[in-house]
Amino acid sequence: MDKIDKLVVCGVGLIGGSVALALRRARLVNRIVGVGRRPEPLAMARQLGVIDEIATDWADALDGASVVLLAMPVGQMDAVAAAIAPHLAPGTIVTDAGSTKRDVIEAIYRHLGAHLGTVVPAHPIAGAEKSGPAAAQAELYRGRKVVVTPLPENTPEAVARVREMWAACGAVLHEMSPQEHDRVFAAVSHLPHLLAFGLVHDLAGRANAEQLFSYAASGFRDFTRVAGSHPEMWRDICLANRHSLLAELDAYLSELAYLRALLLDGNGPSLEAVFADASRARNEWADKAFPATPSGE
């Protein structure tokens, strides 16, 4: 990969900050400039060495920019696309890290029509329940999937440049259409987050919440881990992908209604059959997704 002379990162938290650290460690970037809404995260990012400079306006940030990474919550995409449009030079590569794609692409077409060849949407399938610059880590994307969802207008060179950037972070590259992306991630990412937030919210609002949480153990911890995620980010994701998410939620409610009927009837054999199917599917997925490392390695 050719070195990036000036990388501009909008949103210097876990996602954007980890890209900056990975490229810095690989010595593939000369200068990293951070942009954001609040000065405190930017100051922390500079103090931690995530970025080199802070830009206070887009004209300064985009002057001489080689690559722009938009890693802020997806709800800000429309405003940011409108803000960068007057200052974006021809040939500057722009990509994003949004967990939804339809809203991102709508904002691109609405505001960046003159730059469609070099604006390449993407989504890294990596994250953690912690957020902010202090959570950024150079290894975050190593061995993790990144889905690139190119536009028909993208040049092959721009798509290749974005793929090279993520590959340099250690990611495994995949491509799919924006529509397929949003349907898939509504099922395997957005719905699980919604359920985790809902369960914790329900228990936290009960009169005996302190008692309930005092007895919660590793199963509860694992199931609800993602409920510790960034609330604004996940609000934006759920709203942006609400059509696909509502379809998945309706399907899940049907499954819950079936399980409720089995419990109401005391139907142990059928309940066990559901559990057995789910256990088998989950273990087969886990064995493929997270193969055991041979001892001694």
C-alpha cells in the first residue's frame, strides 16, 4: 500500500482511533488530523498519540487531505457530508465506518454527487462496549471482517485504495450490496443490541433491581455485554436501519410467542428440541468463526 500523506479522521473514538493507530504502527501514514464535535475527545486523542493535529474547521482539515475516514455516529452523516462538500478536493478518497449503509449512501448522493467516483462506503465488523479515544487499539481490526459496499460510480482505483487501507489494519475484506448489508446486520448485530439494551433497561427499572443485579453472573454478563455500548451510536443505527430491524424484531417476537406457548403447555420435549437446534447451530457457527488455537501457539 502506498503511504497516506494526510489522513483525516472524523470521530476519533474506538473505530476511527483504531484505524489511525493501526496505520501509524504500520508506518503507512505521514500525518493524522482529527475532527469532531467536542474538543475533549480530540484533545485526549492527541495526548494519546492517536492523532497528530486537531482541525477546527473542514476547510483546514481537508486542505491537502489524501484520505478521509468518517467514523462518527451514522446519525451525523448527512450533516457531515453537507459540511465537507464545499471543501473536498477532486481525487480525495472518502470512506466511512458506519454500521448501516442505506442512510449513509443517501447522504452521499444528496451532498457529494460531484465526488461519487472516490466516496467508497464500508463497515468494519469490529467493536467493543467501550468507546472514546482511550478505547482505541491498533489490533482492533486484525483478523476481523470489513465489508465494502461500493457504489456503481466508484472508480476501481478508489475501491482498491479503501480495501488496501483496511487490509493494512489487518482486516479480512468482503463486499456486498448496501441493501443486503443492512438486512444481514439487522439480524446478527442490530437486533442483539436492541434486545440487550431492552433487557437491562427492564431489569434496571424494577423495584428490586439491586437484588437482581447482585445475583447476575457470567451468563447475564455475556448476554448483555453489548448493552454497555455507546447509546447515541446505537440509537442512530437502530433508527437508520429501522425497516430491516422491525422485520427482524417481528420474527423474533413470533419465536418468543412460540416459546411462551411451549412453556404455558409445559411441553418439555418441544422446548428441548428448540434448545437442541439452537445449541447445535450456535456451536457450529462458533467453531467456524472462532476456531480453537492449537496448544503451544
